[in-house]
Amino acid sequence: MVKKLLYIILLLKVATPGHAQKSISIEVQAWANVRLAALNSGWDAGRNGGGLSLGVHKQFKEIFMASASGEIGAAGIGNYLAVKAGAGKPIGLGTSRWVYTPGFHLLQGMALARPHPLYMWGLEQSNAIDFKLKNASGPGLVFGFRFYGFPGYSKYSEVHSFVDLKAGLRYTF
């Protein structure tokens, strides 16, 4: 299995034109959530999990960046798996190597509940501040607001939707 995956990555590397590789980047991100509110019970501040994601960004003419990623995390009712798609606008901060990127994302996934997984969805407004190294990779900070909804969990509890403050670290390759 691993050998097949390595062949696919090698094939993509060889087949992709060099100019396209400059506008595609890979991101690894880890974060923690602070719950601001649970929609049915109002203000309910406290720790609400965290997560890890791996994603791909595609830059379009310096004005728009599309992103797609997979993530695993914990929020409110337990662990979940999700895919995230969205868009952002990179803004260079003067002549420095700092870049600010605000964006919006849609999450679709499943809560890993028993006896069977439950559907989950979410919306995220994110802000990233990255420091670009000479090879265009670099570390960054991520913060923003995130809404999670677990509609199937309403059978078990009144609390099945959360608004979180997300804060984390990322590295873009």
C-alpha cells in the first residue's frame, strides 16, 4: 500500500509542470478550540477540543487562494473526521515577508459516535499570519471563529452545536 502511494506521488511530481508547482502549497495545521457558546444553552465558555489537518492550497493570480484539507479533531460531543474546502485572500504586509490571509471554509464530516457515526458540518472564518522563508515555505499562526453542528446528536442531547474560537500553528511547504 505504501509503495503504491509513493509511486502515485512520484508520478504526480514528474507529470506536473514546474510553473504549476509554484502556486500549489501543502499545509500542516494543529489547533485548540475555546468554546464560546453552545447554541441551545447560550454562553458556555471552556475548552472544546482541538485538531490536526493536512491540506493543499492553490494560488490563483495573487488575488485568490482555494484550499482543501482533511482533518481529525475533537469538538463538543467527541472525535470527528472531516474534509474542509474554502477560499482566502493573501495580503502581503508591505515589503516584508509577512503575509496575512483571511478566509472562509465549509466543513463536512462525521462524528465518531457509537453505535454509528453521526453527520457533522461546520463553517469557519479563519485568519492566518505567515512568515515566508526564502523557499516560500514558512511557519504561521491561525486564529478565527468556527461553528460546528451535529444534527444527529440532537436525539441524545440539547447541546449539539458549538461556536468556538480557534487558535493554532501551521507550517506551509
